[in-house]
Amino acid sequence: MGRVPEPDTRFGHACVVRLADGRVVVCADSQYGVYRVDAHDGEWLGTSEDPRWVPVDGFAWTPLPDGRTVLASANEEGITRMDASTGIWYEPGEDETCTTIWDVTAVRLPDGRALFVGAGHDRKVYRWDAATGQAVNQPLSGHPISVKAVTSTTRADGIPVIISGCEAGQIRRWNAVTGEPVGGPLDGSIQNVSQLAVLRTVDRDILVGLDMAGGEMHRWDAQTGTPIGTAITIPPWSVLIDVYTDPRGVPTALVDVGDAGDAPAGVHRWRLDTGTPIDGRLPDTVSAVYHDGTRTIMVLLGPGPTLTTTPV
């Protein structure tokens, strides 16, 4: 999760990737491909251009047992995978060009395999082997309309759970190993699921669902499906940049607020436990957040692009 400030298109997509050699690389979409920048020193690592390039709808990444780190982009043709260390694209297979994929996330199965999970325009949730791009079993069906967002959590027994949301506001959970539904659709009044994210805290895993058009941010306990509080009202067409726990232990949503509504445009924060706003506007160039082992770091992408980081 993350975004690149774009004066013409409001935002692009950015993803903070941790490589096997310890480097942290920011990957972001551009007009012709994905560019990579070292998060520690801002070194430009190049743009991975592709003649088949189509705009990105979301990024996800995962390490593999063989030492590779694979980045997947969701796009109108399916997903495209790239070696995040070298910037070399993998040739898409037939399974990867199935339908428009609006969002992608990564899960790791108990047997060590890594999967990419995609939100399908055709109302289905797709799973691919992250190492090969081959489909894993049949797509998951149950949503009544286009699936727009996916994320995941992990149960206490180590089983990952896929969470998907569609344009009708329906949020479903699935056992990532078996593909079986986990309970029924979540209770809540969200009208249209635009984005989903999960934040693991000491007390619980918080599922965040954003309705861009409706200007609302909803919260649930990701494990139980129980709603948390009431919807947080935000300006319509705001974008959820990231979720993180700040140094005080406060679960936080980082939101790029649009021009509509009472709040001034820019990057703002809300508490995910109480639903209240946090004072202070952040720089417009804030693009992502990651944890370096001791601190939570904010990534700022400026023109050029230029990259700077600052502790939260």
C-alpha cells in the first residue's frame, strides 16, 4: 500500500519492498514502467520498462524460499510479476492474464508457499503461485459485483485469511489454504469498498475499509468480523495511503484528503482505535510507511523523483 503524488492524476501507486540482502527499495509506477529507489540513501536504481506496460492498480510483494523477492502489479489485463532485486519482468503466463485485477495482496501458506491474491473485475478472487504465476485452484466466487480490494490476516493457528471487498460494499473472508468461506459477509454499513488494509496491533488485527465516493472509513476486528465503533467521516475521494502504529502505540491511518469537505487538502491522520483525527497536516509528498526494525519510517517522494525519509 502506498501512493505517488501526481499533479494530474491525484496519485500513483508505491510499494516499500524489503529485499533478501537487507536493502529496502521503494517501487513506484510511472508512465512507462516501475521505477526503483533505495529507501536508505535515495539512490536511483532504474526504471523497469515493459512494452506491454499498462497502468498499475495496486502492488504487492513477497520473499521466496530461493532468495528472490517478487513484486506483483495489478492491472487491467491481470497481474504482472517482476524480480524486485533486478527489475526484470517475468513473461506473463495465461493464468496471469485472466481479467482486470483491481488490487493485489500477498499471503504465505503454512507449507511455505507464497501466493498473490487478486481482486477480479469479474466478481472473483484469484490466487497465483508467487514463484511461477500459475493459478492455485479455482477462483473464489461469492461477490455480487466487481471485487475492488483485497488484503489478509493470519489466524492464531497460522492459517492465513484472505479478505476481499466489492463495489456493493460486501466484505468476505476466505481460508487461504482451502478457499472455503470464513463465516458470512461482514456486518457494517459501508456502501462501496474501494480499499482494504489490515493493521496488526497488540490487542487485535484492525481491518480498515475505505469508501472513496461515500467519504467513510470503516473498521472491524479482522479475526472476528465485529465492527469497531462507527464510520469515520472523511472528505469524498480521499485515498488511504497506509496504516501503521506510531511510536506512542496509537494505531493510525494515513490518508490523502481530496479537495472536497471541510478538511484542507493534503495528508492527514486518524486514530483507528477511537476514530478521531490527529492534529497536524503532513507533507503532500508522503507516499508510504515502513518499519526498519526499530523505528517507523515515512517515505516522501518528490519530483524527479527525489526520495527522502523521516521517522514517524
